[in-house]
Amino acid sequence: MSETKKIFIDTDCGIDDAVAIMLALSSPEVDVTGISCVAGNTDIDSVIKNVCGLLSFFCRTDIPVYRGFPHSLIGTKLNADDVHGKGGLGGVELEAIGKRVEKKNALDGLLEAAKANPGLTLVTLGPLTNIAAALNLYPQLKGLIGEIVVMGGAIGPGNVTKYAEFNFAFDPEAVTSCLSCEMPMKILTWDATVELTFTEKEYDALDMGGSEPGDLFLDLQRFYMNYKERTYGKRVINFPDPLTMACVIDPDIITASENMGLRMVLDRNSEKRGASLDAAAENQKADGKAQVITECSRDRFTSLIKRIKDYPC
Ligand code: RIB
Ligand code: CA
């Protein structure tokens, strides 16, 4: 097995973030050096509570958790209670026994982890607020972080508006700022997420029940499946953050990607605000380039996600 990959996770810990973190903890290919919290799916205090509860559940209270921004760079928020429930975990309550957030803030926590692990992979599962602020405050991070792997954006239809995906819509200025740093970046978009949607039959075939972590997986996803049925009229499910984490754990899962210049729409009066445009296609100047993941292997993802059921906690 190749060397364990040191990763640092930034999350707005909702339902799919929790599953992505469970997947990382269940995978020997990656070593989680720290987790920073950012407002997004729910408020920052609930994000912190969810992450601490998850690490306590998985007996990994050794992993430091850091408090980040409670809103976007310009002080705004979006609400995702309909998708993730109040508190962010679809009504699931996880008790943080013996686990508290660090005194050090998210920006300093990321810098500490990057200095201790040069070449670190930064995995972002929420709005990019913390990351934009950290790169601005500590430019030396550009030489310490090996790669940023981002869940966000939509080249086709979005999930917050028909143009924009949630993480990018929550803080589009932060996305522009991160893109302009010209660091090695992969982006798993909403398009690639939807491309790997599971029907209820395919989801049930994962057969995740029968262990504590497997039962937690099912409890978390129940709310999201019901949301999908309520809003789209079909009992289907997709996994934006877990698929992003899977691309870090097993890069061979990526079956198609495109090196793309992206341009964010920032106009606060535009219905397209938060959209991530293919700059070349729109004949616009790019904010920066990224490897946009457009397709992943369903079989490889399925075999990875099943690991959660067998986590020995
Ligand atoms: O648009 C999906 C993304 O927004 C996921 O990361 C989800 O957790 C929310 O943060
Ligand atoms: Ca997320």
C-alpha cells in the first residue's frame, strides 16, 4: 500500500459531511491531521458539536477540531435546514464525550497542520470561507499545502438556484479568492454528484445496517432521502461530500475530469450570483484553474462506502 496521505478536512458538518468524515476515519489510505469547522449547512456551533460528536462516536478524540467562520467573508448566510435538518444531522444527536473544540482558531489550526505535514491534502466539504481567509493571512500555506480537493460548484444546473451550488453560493467571494491563489486544485461538482445518484433500490443494496457505524449511516441518510422525495418526488440519494472524500482516498475512482478555467459570478443583484462558469465557454477571464471532476466510478465508490459498516468502534 502506498504511503498514508496526510489530510486536513474543512467542513460545514451536515449529513453528507458526516458520512465523508466517517469514510475518511474508516480508510487506512488517509490520516486525518485535523478538522476545521465553518458555517454552512448549519450554524457554526452545531457544526462543531456534530464534528466533536462524530469523533467521540468513532473513538478518535485525538483529532483536533477548530472553530472557523460563522458566516461568509461578507457576513451573509444561507439556510439549509430543509436539507440537513435543524442542527445539521437530520435529527440525529451525537454526544461529544471528552471532546472539545481547540482554543486555536481554524486558520491557525490549518497552518499548524500544514507546517507539521508539508504537502498536506486539504479536503473542503463546505463553503471556502476559512480557506480563503487562511490563504490571505498566511500566504506561506501555498507552499505547504500539496493539493486542495473541493466539493463545490456546478457547471450545469445548481442545487440552491438553477445556476449555483450551495458551498459556492454561500461564499462566492471566497471561491474567487481561492481560485486566484493558483494552487493545485481538484473540484468535485454538483454535476458529478448527480451523475452518481443512487435509486432507493441501489441504496438499500449497500446493506449498511447491522453495526453501530452502519446504523448511524442509515439514521443520518433517512432525513436526506425524505428531503429528496419531498422536493424531487423520487426516493433517490446522492453523496457530494463522501464522493469528494472517495476521490482523495482512491484517486482511481475519477474516470473523467477536465482542466478548466472557472469564473465566479459575484454580482449581488444577479440571479446568477454564486454560479461557477466555465470561463472559456463563456468567453470570460478565469479567476483560476482547477481539475474539474466530471465522472466517478460507481463500483469503486460503492466498495469504499461499505467500509463504514465495518469500522471497529
Ligand atoms: O451542494 C452540496 C454541498 O453543500 C455539500 O457539501 C453539502 O454538505 C453542502 O455543504
Ligand atoms: Ca458539506
